Amino acid sequence: MDVLFSTTFCLLIITGGFAADMSLTLVRNAQDTGAVCLDGSPPGYYYRKGSTDPNKWIIHMEGGGYCNDEKDCVKRSFTDLGSSKKWSSTKELSGFLSDDCTENPHFCGWSVAFIPYCDGGIYSGNVLHPVKVDIIYTIYFRGIRILDTVIGALLTAGVNNAEHVILTGCSAGGLSTYLHVDRIRGLLPNNIPMHALADAGYFLDAPNVQGDYAIREAGQYVFKMQNVSGGLNQACVTAYSKTNEDWKCIFPQYSYQYIKSPIFSFNSAYDTWQLANILQLGCLPPKCSEEQMKQFENYGQEFKAAVSPVIQSPTNGAFIDSCVIHCQSLSTTSWTQFKVDNQTVGDTFYAWMTGNTAMYKSKVVDCAYPCNPTCSKTAISPDEVV
Ligand SMILES: *[C@@H]1O[C@H](CO)[C@@H](O)[C@H](O)[C@H]1NC(C)=O
Ligand SMILES: *[C@@H]1O[C@H](CO)[C@@H](O)[C@H](O)[C@H]1NC(C)=O
């Protein structure tokens, strides 16, 4: 009896007590097709087999900004965001990617593939030749080849026979979800249902506090440097090429209307990365002056106006909250506790994906800051979450 009890107890611990780690696979033959990280090392993915639904897959593209210019990309090529050489062999994930069913009731049993970000250019670049910088450095701009190759490896690893696929990512990975969802849809067998959740990827083409479009200039530089045009949504590129404005396709407010696949937008109207890098506000509440708070509030309104294609879409879903944060799907707190109209983002996304909106709406938009009592009391800076 005792023996039986302790054996059962041990099994429980082994199978259910610990969160399973994700383990790394490098896609070594990627180097044959030039699908390489900034430093020339191979890309890869972390994988955890789903406990109850191994044939349902969440594919997450990691975020981490972008590199501004060639020198900045050289610097990045010596970090985990530009090289696979020092990637850890395992990874633990929370929120939407957690296998803990208390934290992540709808998706805890799904298989998860996590694609580390190492191209510095929103998984979009495609410069044919290695790029020489300062004579002694050689780097590669191959984001879109990485994406094609890693998705190809995942197809072989089981996605080919998936019952359902969710494509997701936050920050640069969230933007990548908007930019590449149709391309990835095209790489998957037609009969597999696929949905997308873009977290904190709706970066605005908007002026900073001085009235300059700094983010637009930065985006245009990366667009040229990494030769991204061929990697973007081609319907968008065709439309904007007529006026020589195909760079606009890197901004969701312009490219969203060309997306054909079902996509769900998860974003704060007061995204801390946007406040710091697009608006360049220089503070986060409660440490802002009255003048800065006005700019902050205006940005929230500007965001809601720019996200109107999402709000007006008859088929797509959204959770636009007013919590001051960046990247909410990978944080336990924002995934489980932040609510809009008394529903979490998980409830909202699940209602949208399944079409079962009896209990929960598939699209919610929050009231203006600081109306939402479920948000964290203090703003969460972008470096704490990405
Ligand atoms: C830019 O990308 C396109 C494919 O999208 C390719 O045909 C062209 O050769 C690339 N240009 C350079 C300079 O690598
Ligand atoms: C919010 O939802 C919970 C169930 O998730 C319910 O018990 C509660 O009554 C709801 N509150 C309001 C104000 O609707």
C-alpha cells in the first residue's frame, strides 16, 4: 500500500508536477541555403511536445527590436539576438506558452515551437551577399530565409500533420506575425486551420514629441539595408510600390488591410516600447509631468485611431487594453489577470478562434488610461518583459 502510494506519488511529480522545459534544435542545413543569423551561425527552434494535444501547435517568433544600421548589427551579431552560438539548450516559458493549466487553461496541452530571433530585421531581410562592415566584420541579412527554413524544419518535425496551428510572437515577433502570416499560411498544408495572435506588434508610424517621424526614418533605413521588400506582404508591396512607398508595408496600420489570414491583435494603446521609442516620451507614469501626461494621453488616442482597421474588421479579433506595458502574452500577470470588459485576453482570443462568443466577445477595446483596475499599478518598462 505504502509502496503503491509512493510510486503513484512519484509518477505524479514526474508527469504533472514540473513544467517541462523546451529543448533546442539547431537547423544546421540552413547554412546550405544561406538562412543564417547575423553572424553566419545556424537558426533553430525550441520545442516542447504537447501533453494533451501534441498535434496542435503554437509557433512563436521571438522579439527583440531590430538593429538600426550596419555597425549596430555587427554589435548584435555577438549577442543571442544575432548568433546561435551561445543559445541555452533549454528554455522555460510562461503565459500563452506555459504548460501549466492554471495559468494557461486553453492552450497548456498544445505543442510549442519557439523560434529565437537572430536576424535583426523582423524576420524579413534578404541580402544576397555577405555584408562587409569596417573591413574586418562580415554579417548576413537573411531573416526571411530563416523563417522559411525554420518553418520547413517544423513541417518535417510534425506541423505537416497538425490539427491546428497558431502563429504568434511579441514585439518584433508580433510585428512579424502581421508581416508574415500570409506567407507562413502558404507554407502549411491548406487543410490545417491556422490562426494568428500578434502581441505588441502594432507599431505606429507616428511622430515623436518633437513632431519628427523618427521611427519612419529608422524603418526606412532598415528596409533598404536589409532588402526586406521581397519578404513582406506582396499585396501590400504591389499597392504601395505605385507611389514608391513600399516601406509603408512594415507598418501594420498600412499593411493590415492586405492580410488575408485570420489574425488577432493584442496590444496596449500605451505600449511602453512605443512610448519610449516612437513617441520618445522620456518618462512612464507616474513619473511624468503634466505636459508629458498630455502627450501620453494623446498617444493612446492616436493608437486607437491607427488601429481602426482592426476594430472595423468584421472577421478578426482584438484585445486592446490600456495597461502600460509591452509584450503581454508571455507574462503570467498580464496573461491571467489583466481584463477588459471582465474577460482576459485568453478568453477573448479563444472565443474568437473557436467562434464561440456566447460567453465572451471576440474583440474588446479598453477605456482610456488609467481606467482599468486590473492592470498592474506601475508601468512595466519594455526591458523587463521582452
Ligand atoms: C533583394 O531581394 C530580392 C528578392 O526579394 C532579390 O531578387 C535581390 O537580388 C536582392 N538584392 C540584393 C542586393 O541582395
Ligand atoms: C466577471 O466574470 C466573472 C466570471 O469570470 C463573474 O463571476 C463576475 O460576476 C463578472 N463580473 C461582472 C461585473 O460582470
